[in-house]
Amino acid sequence: MAGEAAVKVPYREKRPFDYSQYIRKGKLPHIWCAGCGHGIVLKSLLRAIHASGLSKDEICMVSGIGCSSRTPGYVDFNTLHTLHGRAIAYATGVKLAKPNLKVFVATGDGDALAIGGNHFIHACRRNIDMVILVYNNYIYGMTSGQASPTTPQGMVATTSRYGHIDPPFDTCEMAKAAGATFVARGTAYHCQELEKIFYEAIHHKGTAVIDILDSCPTYYGRLNKMKSASEMMLKVEKDGTVPVAQAAKLPPEKLEGKKLRGILYRAERPEYCEEYFKLIERVHG
């Protein structure tokens, strides 16, 4: 963990919070569409970072290309806005060069799991200490609504006008299978739960992947006949998910079509950068 300030403290012992201390001056209002959940996700993340005790200089946020990848432009951290699908590769370099930094990757379902899919699975495999935030709105929002690797079957996108036929990736199952040691899912609707998930991920040593269900009313909602952003949040995020604890008590038929929400998997194993520096020390003595 990066420095003494990041020592984990009970979550409820939070200091007074002021958004302005984490936002770059002159960057608001943001450019995300009305009804987009990205601003809510950013709010939850900043509150979790504040509660963690990390200083701004202990953080690096890296992004690729897409609506979610606009996030580093708003925050007053060490930031890096990179190439489409390459955010995790750049983040790996940052972590190896500056292992004391807490590295966050802001990425989308297309950026992380399509063009960036190879980097995603290898970061999980290596167990590099970073928090990968997958803003998952089931579509390519910035480039006009094309189908993404998570678009559900039967749903409409600009590249699937008669209904999408590809089976979607499950971000969490993919991360777990690839070797991530912290896997969770949250939603913009359940913003307080999401904040606590972020807090736990920050204090985890290893690859932490958070699948964040997040509404895109401009494309996904409009193309799929959802009348408003609020209707979309209720249908996709509120009614479409079930907390892990509640799911354990429900029969299979009640879980059909639902996604689990909360911390889905957590394990401990050697962190990649620590093992790398041990190797250097052993070789060079």
C-alpha cells in the first residue's frame, strides 16, 4: 500500500469531505450526457479515495479512449490519458516504475474487453496491484452506439439494428478466471454500495476488477426504447441486480436474468511487482 496514509481504517471514520479538493479547477461542468451514470461513479470513487486516506500524490489514474476515459481529465491526481485499449498496459508500466503509487484504470466495456482484452486478462493473470474500473454501459457510447463485448443478446445497437446475436462477456467471471484476486460488481444506482466496494478494492493488494453497471441513455437507452435515464437505471441497475447476500437465500428461478452485486471474489496471492523486485534483488544481490 502506498505510504502510511493508506493504512486501512474503519470505513465509518471518514473525514469531512469536499469534492473541490479532488477536482481540477475549471473542469466542471463535465461533458458527459444528461442521465449518464459516469458522474455518479466519479463521486463514489472520490468519496472512497478520501475515506482511504490516500493523498493525491499517491495516486495515478490511467485511461484509454471512451466516455469513461474522460475521468482523469477531471481529477487532480497524477493522470495519464492514453491510447484506445492500452490503458492497462500503460498502467502496468507506471506501477513497475513507481510501485508506491496506487494505480487506478478508468476504462469502458469496449476499451477494456475488446481492443484491450488481451491486456485485461494478462493484468489479472499477473496480479499487478491496480484497481481496474470497468464502466459497463453495454455499448460504445462515445463513437455512436456500436455493440460492445457486453451488449446483451437481443438488444439493439447501431451495428445490430435487428438485435445483437453475440453472447456477451461476463466481466467478473472473465476477471476471476484470468486470475484477478478481487472481483466485484456495483452500479451507479447503488452509489453508496459502490463507494464501499471501491474502498475495499483500494486496500486490496493485487489486481482488483470492478464491473460497474452504468446507464447510457443517449444510445443504449434510446435504441432500446427506454423512455428516460431514470427508467433505464431502474430496469438495468436496480431491478437487474441482486446483492450477493440476498442471492444466497433465493431459489434459482428468482435469480434468472439477474446479475450479482457486491464483492464476488477475494483471495490473496503474491503481487507481481513485489515478486519482480525480489527477482532483481536475487539476481543482482
